[in-house]
Amino acid sequence: MKTTSIERLVRPTAAELDALTALWEVSVRATHDFLSPEDIGFYRRIVREEALPGVTLYVIRTDRNEFAAFAGTTGEMLEMLFVAPGLRGKGVGRQLTEHLIARCGVRRVDVNEQNPQAAGFYARLGFRVVSRDPFDPSGRPYPILHLALADE
């Protein structure tokens, strides 16, 4: 499956937000095995109603116009990056993140400590741990690693 170039979603439709939320969920189920089904339901609502509308969204689509990956930023912070499970390891997430670093000024990202694949991904792109919180922003016991580009 081929992917398209990176696109900024300026005014995502409700259907696009629903599709991004669905991509978020399948990606989380594939990578966040530390979350319970109840946790996923809790975060799903936050993602759809608060997180996605609160960021600048960038997407890569498949040749069938489906979302292959998406990222959300605020200023220099990469707030979220999710890749369709079937496209993980194929360079889509790297392409999107490198674009955001080079063209959008991304310099920081937070990652769940219990998601070592994501932490390793960001380390390979030059991010280093600068601090740690024992709880996520919702107060749940999922430690968060705060990363910054090594040149910062």
C-alpha cells in the first residue's frame, strides 16, 4: 500500500475526526498493552472531544485515501503520533516526525514509559529524556517521559 505526501488538516470534518479516532484506537490497542479496555474507552473520549480538536493535525493518507498516520502539534510540542498497525516499521511515522521537526519546529514530545517501542523510536530520531512524571496528565499511574531533541 502506497502513502501520499504529508497534508495539514486545516478544518477536519466530523467524519475525519472519527476516522482519526478510530486510527488512534487500533494503534493504541497494538502498542499500549499496559492499558485496560476501560482505560482505552476513557482516553478515546478525550482524544475525540478534546485532543484532536486542540492540536494542529498533519496526516499521511494511503492510496485509498484512508489515514495511514497522523500527528498533532502545539507549538514545538509533538502531542501525538499514531500509525496504522499495518504500516508500523515502514517509515511513515519517521517521515511525519522528521517533517514536523524540519518544517514545523517540533522539539519536544512526551511518551508513556511503558511503551518502550515509542521511546526507542524517538531516541533514534535524536530525542533524549529530560524529565519524568509518575502519572499521566489525567492522574492515572502511567508514567510519562518528557523528551527533547538532543540539540536543545
